[in-house]
Amino acid sequence: MSASTATEVRVRCATLADCDTLALLRSRLQAALEAENAALWRMTEARQNALRTFYAQSVSDPSVLVLLAEVGSPGAPIIAGTATGRIEAGRDVAKFGSIEDVWVEPEQRRRGVFRALLTELTRFFEAHDVPELTVGFAHGGAASELWQHFGFQPAVVLSNGSLAAVKARLARS
Ligand SMILES: CC(C)(COP(=O)(O)OP(=O)(O)OC[C@H]1O[C@@H](n2cnc3c(N)ncnc32)[C@H](O)[C@@H]1OP(=O)(O)O)[C@@H](O)C(=O)NCCC(=O)NCCS
């Protein structure tokens, strides 16, 4: 698989050999998300350590497409970004496509890397006859504008609280 743009972005399926890279990119995304929203739960060390295994399972799963975007010469490619598409069975609704773990390296942004990744994801979802898509992102972050740009509308609010806060409020009632 390869999708080219004017800036020579190449998109390919990730393989088992890419799992360390994927884990690193996912860690960078997590750090950016946590910096964007203080209410976001922090990723545990156990999960950090399990990322490689998670990606090893994902790249082998036919209902998941893990993509890597590369720039530079084909002989010495530079990793520019990643995105994952996952077909979800749906509990109350029909199967849908979930877009996850979108990350473009800061120095590669605004050159069409994400566009190339999204193009491949749309092909994947179309091939699996999945017309409805969803994506999650940190509230108040830049991603909100991005997804609006591509026609996504906020539909569900995931709101984080603490047991202590709920108990304190109950005690005052
Ligand atoms: C958001 C992000 C993926 C964009 O990647 P990118 O490679 O710079 O995007 P592209 O250059 O391919 O831009 C594609 C389109 O999105 C638009 N776009 C890019 N970044 C945008 C932003 N922050 N807000 C609004 N629109 C944006 C571009 O204008 C472009 O539109 P067009 O093709 O219709 O002209 C990248 O900035 C990033 O990794 N950010 C941090 C992580 C993050 O927010 N991930 C998303 C979590 S769901």
C-alpha cells in the first residue's frame, strides 16, 4: 500500500518490526494529550510497558489497520506519523470505524501527512463496508477543530471525575 501526495508522503501498513516505533509515537501522543487536558487520566506505567505487545496484536488483527507515514528517500525513510483504524462490532449500533492514535511528528506537520493517512483509512473502512466513523480526542485541544474540518460533530461527552469529589458533594447535600 502506498499513497503519495505532492510532498512525497508514503503510507504503509505497520508490521511487527515497527512495534517499538509505534509504542514511541503513542507515548508522544499521550504526553501531548495529557498536556492539553489536566482532567485526562494519566497512562499507567504498566500500559506504557504493554504498548509494544498491544501493537503486535493490532498489526496482526484483520479488523485493525495500523498505518505509518514516511517521508524522505525510500532508501532512508523518516517516520512522519501514524494512525490506526479499527472496525468495532458495536453494542447498541451497527459496526462502525474507530480512528485512533493519530500522531504526526511536530516537524512534519502541515505538509499533508495526516491527509495521506486519512486517505488510506477511508479506503480501509470503505473496503469493509463501514460508513460510520468515530474518533476520540482530548476536550479543548486542537483536534476538535481538525475533526470538525473533516465533518465530525461531537456526539458523546466523556467527563472525568473522582470518587472523592462525588463523596464530598454528597456529604454537603
Ligand atoms: C492534528 C495532526 C494529526 C495534523 O497532522 P498534519 O499532518 O499536520 O495535517 P495535514 O497537513 O495533513 O492537514 C490535513 C488537513 O487538516 C487541516 N489541519 C491540520 N491540522 C489542523 C488543526 N490543528 N486544526 C484544524 N485543521 C487542521 C489542514 O488544514 C488540512 O486541511 P486541507 O487538506 O483540507 O487543506 C497533527 O497536528 C498532530 O499530530 N497533532 C497532535 C496530535 C493530535 O492532535 N492528534 C489527533 C488526536 S485525535
